[in-house]
Amino acid sequence: MSEVDTAGAWLSREDLDSARDRLPILYVHAIPVRVDDRGTVTHLGLLLRADSDGGIGQEVVGGRVLYHERIRDALVRHVENDLGPMALPRIPLSPQPFTVAEFFPTPGVTPFHDPRQHAVSLAFIVPVMGDCRPQQDALDLSWVTPEEAASSSFRGEMPGSHGVLVRQALAHVGYPV
């Protein structure tokens, strides 16, 4: 496999399940944002997705980092996969996460829970400049103001780990949560 060939890097479903049982898996999460001319966050983009239990909830952009894939490349890939090729993300050459989230299969170890696995996620705030349209399994994309995202009514619409990431992102950019 060449250095840039990541297509063959995905594990089979059985191998992935086996790895999840024994190893932490690396993920990236991105909070897509719109910013004004001064760089102030004006809106956060959240995806509406159906979960495996048949429920519907809002989530942030994200997914696994492939073997031999740079963090920046994983961010670009997931933003384009979830928001479309015209999202035009502005990701620096050396992106810095606003937090490192540790997901555990056991609830209560951290605020982040994933019943399937132990995972570590690098979470980023990603300004997007282009036309965003939900892709793949995303049902819709909604843009909310930081005030709306910080409200108690919104917290009820986005429970769980992704809600924690959104609140941490808001705190990182200076909004009270």
C-alpha cells in the first residue's frame, strides 16, 4: 500500500469489532462554525441523524482517523463527507484541538460515553466558508447561534457526549455555558 492510499486501511467489520474490544480507537470531531469579519463565532452547525435505536438527535461532525492518515486530512475528509464538498473548511496546516475527549464503554468514567468502545477524540472548531449540505447518513444540518446552543432547552435536544463537546467548544470561544 502506498503512503497516500488509505482506501484499503479500513478494517473489516469483524476486525474493527475485535480491535474495539482491546484498543482505544482514535477519532476526530469537528464543530463547524460560521464566523463574522472579526473572527467571532456567529453560528454552530449541527447534524441531525437517526441513531441505531431509532431515535433522532443532533451530532457534530466526526469519525475515525485512518491508518497512515494525518489529523488534518481526517478532519477535511469528515467535514466533506458530512457537509459536502463545497463546505470549504478553513483548517490550519497544524490544527490544535480545543479538547481531547476520552470515550469509555463504562458510563461515568468521563462525561463521554460510547457503549461500543474505548475511544480518544481530538475535537476541533472548524470555520466553514462554503455551501454546506448534509451528506451520507445526515438527515439535516441546522445552524444555531451560540446563545441557542448554550440554552437549557437546547441541552435537552442534544443530550450525551456530543452536547458536552458543544458546551466545551462554546466555552473555548468565550461563551458562558
